[in-house]
Amino acid sequence: MNDIDHKLFDPELIRRYDTSGPRYTSYPTAVQFHDGFGEADYRAAAARSNAAGGPLSLYVHIPFCDTVCFYCACNKVVTKDRGKARPYLDDVYREMALQAELFDDGRPVDQLHWGGGTPTFLSHDEMRELMGKTGEHFALKTDDTGEYSIEIDPREADAATIRLLREIGFNRISLGVQDFDPVVQKAVNRVQSYEETREVVDTARAEAFHGVSIDLIYGLPHQTRERFTRTLDRVVELDPDRLSIFNYAHLPQRFKPQRRIASDDLPSPAEKLEILGSTIEYLLDAGYVLIGMDHFAKPDDPLAIAQREGSLHRNFQGYSTHAECDMVAMGVSSISQVGGAFSQNVKDLDGYHDALAAGRLPIEKGLVTSEEDALRRHVITELICHFQLSIPDVEARFGIDFPTHFADALAELKTMADDDLLRLEADRIVVEPRGRLLIRNICMAFDEYHGTLDGQRFSRVI
């Protein structure tokens, strides 16, 4: 189920399907969020969440970065002033208190993640304080059974930092690497040595972290297949449990830092496809499993196990093993998924502070999902996580006649079936190995909003 024959990597087919589209970390996507959703809607969603019960997932956004990586499209604040973290954390604690009031005491936090920006921009004392405040407001696990992860910039973390993170409760780390080639690093303003990255990984192993994940990006300036293969050689030496190989989306009209990347320095579309194809072959030969799109994991990793068992999920943190958790997100721009609703916080520090100073949740927009949204989210999640869909299960679960309800989608999938991306059977849809890299295209057929979406809002699928 998890193997993909690299011989089925068809560059011409991928070129034909290489359009822009959502990554489906949510459905509906954030493009559909609207400012008619407010605090009252969120409070109603939290009440529905309490009625359903179950564990929670927490996300905290730390937006600060010491330097700007030119490729970055994240919501961030680039500053050398470490003092800016203090007033921001005070605001986060205000939001945390407001959020905690909405959820029943004792709901265990099965999943916790700090993202950014650069979470390790915070001082050791600030990181210890943030975890302590979180534990005052929510039921953090103390037996190391939760999945508590943090994004690491190895330039901002040494062995002492990693030991501190383990001490305060983290058991998974995700490292940004992107590329070890010095020419590429200089072009994107992220100079990061193999040695400092190795120190972080080795310390994480010594401190018994449950897992180490590494992020790479293909399509950056000056990359070639040969150069990227040398990066993969070094990465596999580090022996990460998970790997994410992201496609660089060059959108300088939307993301100002990208204007410092010269378009002429980017690999050609043909070279970019060669990088991707050789990367997939390399990682499969190295023993990794293709989880989906651009994510790989060792066969014994919880993501691979969940996929085999049919319990893999997808949310704003990517692939996840915690489908049962509502996600409460705090900090600027963070997105919560609670009680059948999505909500996103304001994206700037001043607006975030002003809302909290007035005693309000800093919600900017959101969406209450409909029954139709829930149906299509289920279909998309099954396909993007497990590469197959049981039609009788969907019909029983949602009380529909699948061929009638999804006539337009099935007509669109017929072309993909003719290209051997998938099989349309009487009782199921099965994504073929050569369709797994194009799973976003397949999911788009079931996206009710797809025809109304602006393709410039999304990255290319490959």
C-alpha cells in the first residue's frame, strides 16, 4: 500500500497535471474563511466541542525570526530585538486564559506544537515559562505519551536548548534544513552548517526524543539533481524518522522576501522534475515510505503505522495521528479547528494585542462547516491520507447515493483513470502509485469551491 514504483514517475504526465491547488490541510480551505465569523461563533463551536468531549490539540505560533529566509512565505516578524518576545508572550497568556475558559477542565492534550517563525527565538526561561503557563490552563500529559513537537532552526538551538526542550516536555522535533549546498544556502540567506544540524540531531537522540523530522525544499535557486543528491546523502546520514520535501512556490508578488531571489537562478521546470524524481527514488531505496505528496517516514514511524491501519489524519500541522483532537491555536495568524468550525486570528502584532487588551479573542475570520463540507472533507481526507475511498462507507455515513451526488467529480476523475492515476471501481476509488504525487489534483475533483478559487492563492502541486 505504501510503496511506489519510481519507474512510474512520468515527467510528461506530471507536467500535464502540474496546476495550482490547495494542500488540503483543511477543508474548506482558509480561502473560504470570512469576517462574518466572530467570537460568538467560536464560543458556540467550543460548546459543541465540549459536548463531544475527547482530547485536545494545542498550537502556539511564535512569529519571530532573527534573519529572513528569502524563500519563506510564513507569517513572521524579522527582528534582532529579543525583547519583542516579552510583550508578545504576555498577550499569548491572555489568549490562553480566554481559550481555557471555553473548554472543560481535564480534557487531555494529546498533541502540542510550537511553530513559527522560530520558536527557539525565545530564551530558555521564556520557553520554560510558556510551557508552564500552558500547563496551568490545559491538561498537559506528564507521562510522555502525548505527541509534543516543536520546530527547530539549528542556527538558533544548541545541545543545551535541546536538553531544555526535552526537560519541559517536548518529545518530537522538526528541523528546517532546506538544502546543505553552500551556494544554495547563500542564495536564500540561510547559511546553516551540517555540523550544527548534526549536533541538534545527536542531542535529540541522546535525550530520547521520540522522533526527528527534517524539512527540505526543492526548486530553490542554483539547485540541480546532482547537488540535491549530495544534500540527501548528508540528510540520510542524520537518519531522520520523517522527511518533508516541499516544492518551492515562487510567488514574489505575494511574498516580499522572495523578490530577492532571481528568477533566472531557479532550476528549469525540467530540472525541477528531475530533482523530485531522483529524490523519490533515493528515499525509497533508503527505506522510507511515501506517506503522501511530499512526506516520507520510516516504516515503523507512527505516521506509516497509522496509514497502514487506516487512521491517518490531516490538519494544519500536516499529516497527523490524532484525528479525534479538536485543535486550539493561539498566537497571531494561528488557525483553530473546533466543534465543526475554523477560526483564524488576526495576522499582525498590534491587532492581536489590541483585541486581547480589550478582553476579546483575537479572531479575524472563520467558517462554520456545513454537512456538505463535512462530507467532502471526509472524502478528501480518505484519499489524501489512505489513497483509497470506500463508496459504501461514504453512502452509509452520510446517507447519499455516491454516483448521483458526485456525478461531476466522477466525470472529472474519468480522465485521470484513463491516465492510470486511479481506478474507479463499483465500490471504491483506488489511487494508483503514479497518482500519489498528484493526489491534490484528485482531491480537487471533490472540492465544491475549486471552480471559484484563484489559482494564484495556492502553490503548484509539483
